[in-house]
Amino acid sequence: MKAFAYQRAAGVGEALCLVAADAGVRYLGGGTNLVDLMKSGVETPTRLVDVRFLPLDGIRGKPGGGLEIGATTTNSDLAAHPEVRRSYPALSQAVLAGASGQLRNMATVAGNLLQRTRCAYFADPSQACNKRVTGSGCPAIIGAHHNHAVLARSAHCAATHPSDMAVALVAFDAVVHYETLDGGGDIPLTEFYLPVGDSPERETALPPGALITSVSIPGPALSPRSRYRKVRERASYAFATVSVAADLDLRDGRVHGSRIALGGVASRPWRARTAENLLLDGPATADRFRAAAEAELAAASPLPGNAYKVTLARNLMVTVLADLAALPY
Ligand code: SF4
């Protein structure tokens, strides 16, 4: 592991100045992903600026519904928060579906959003990888890609985003708030992750040096019975093969609104707008759920070794929606 300096930031302003002063400086949250990448040589910062002890934690309800979630709130605290469990259960379920208890106790909300892909080529500096070394190639396209993207991938990268939390947050229309030395800004989470295109090394729309300060859910859920379901390769903790977060507004057997997001299928959490639009104002039947899921996945372009994900995503969407529709309303 390359030697590095460590500094605990005394305030947001100091953290911003330290990172702006040197391109080799990185923010440190819980460190559950960054430190692993430093051990393997994927990340080689000269200095870590620890922001975990800044007063950026806590979860507050917003007037009229919605939540403000501090950037350094731990995953464990988010999953256990009474209002999250009561009003946004899909978010709590998503967080609990990720990692282990020990990791969730350390990992922060902002760090979770910024975690890097678990593509095995990315994690191995001896391999080529366009995301790690611009223009070096993407061995996953013709190599091991059974767990890679089937939607919006490019010829340059087919990595998936590994966060469970982000999938539920996308379903709830979450917004990322940040600070820079030039002032603050907001980015809807649906626009936070950049299309992979021909520059997979550019991952988010955050300005250089920006520090995430909070993530907000702008309003109430459609229903207090949202759901997150994840398929993974083993029962102990593992990243999603495919996951679905869904929130349905059902009245008299008809869909008055829905929010659906998929994980494990693209380089970003995938908001299923096509399915949502097809379901709107129609009966909540298995046939319609299947038609909506098939329409959402019609744009899939799987690689030879991961076409199974298209079927899996379709079936998981249908199952989650049918389970929600079967609940007493
Ligand atoms: Fe790198 Fe993306 Fe290709 Fe994986 S899929 S090797 S992260 S460029």
C-alpha cells in the first residue's frame, strides 16, 4: 500500500480547501470501499481528508413529507430510522440488503453513492480497464461479464453500479446536495451518474472537489408499503445480480402512480420510466405488470454471457409488483 497522509477536517470549508489544493487528495468517509481500493493499488491518494466527523449526519423529516439525510449518516442508522422504516421501507430494506452489519456501521450515505464498480477487471491493476486507465480497453466485453450491465452499456464499459441504497433512493426521486468553494448545488439522483458512453472514467456529475453534504427525498412516498427485493449469487452478503425497488399507488385495483427502479442492470440505478408510464391508470394485473416489465427491458443489449439478466429483471419486476398489489389496501 502506498504511503499517504491523513487529516481530519475541522469543517466543511477546510475540507473543501484541502481537496482543492491537491489533485491527489481524497475525502474519506467510512472507508469501506476506498481503503480496499488503496490496498489493491487501484486508488493511490497522497492524502485522505476525513470528513466523517463533520456535523453532516442525522435524518430530519421535511414539512409536508420527505426526508433530509445527512451525508455522514451511517448506513445502519439510515436503515434503522423509524421514519425510514415507516414511510420508505424499500429504502431500509435496500440498505439492509447490502454488505454486512459491520460494514453498514462504518459506511456513510455519501460514500455509498460514490462507491466504485465491483467489476473484477477494474479491481485488478494488472488488467486493462477503461474506467481505471482511460483508453486501455475493456476486457469484460469479451471476458467475464456474467454480472455486467444489460442496459445502456457501451463498447467501452459494461460495469454496473453496486449500490442497493441508490436504487431505492432513485425510486423515491432523491436529490444530492453538495458544497464547493464556489457555492452549493443540487443534482437529482437520476442525473447524478453519467451515461457510460465513451468516457467511463467520468462517473458522476459532481463538480471537481465537491463535497456531498446531504441527500433528500423531496416528498412523501406513494404508499407506506414500498418494497426492495434483491437477487444475488449467495445468501451471505453479495452485490446484486438484479434488484428492484418499487412503490405503488393502488386504488380500487388500478395503478394511480408507480415508482420503479432496477439495480444490477446498468452503470447507474435504472429508473423504469417506460414501465411506470405503461402502468399508469390501468388495472393492477399480472399481465400488465409483465407487459410493463418487457417494455422497460426492450432496450436491453446483453453481452453473450449475461442475457439471463434480462429475463431475471423482467421476472423480478413482475414478482415485486404483484406482491405489492396483493397487499391489503
Ligand atoms: Fe473496466 Fe468497465 Fe470494462 Fe469493467 S466493464 S473492465 S470497469 S471498462
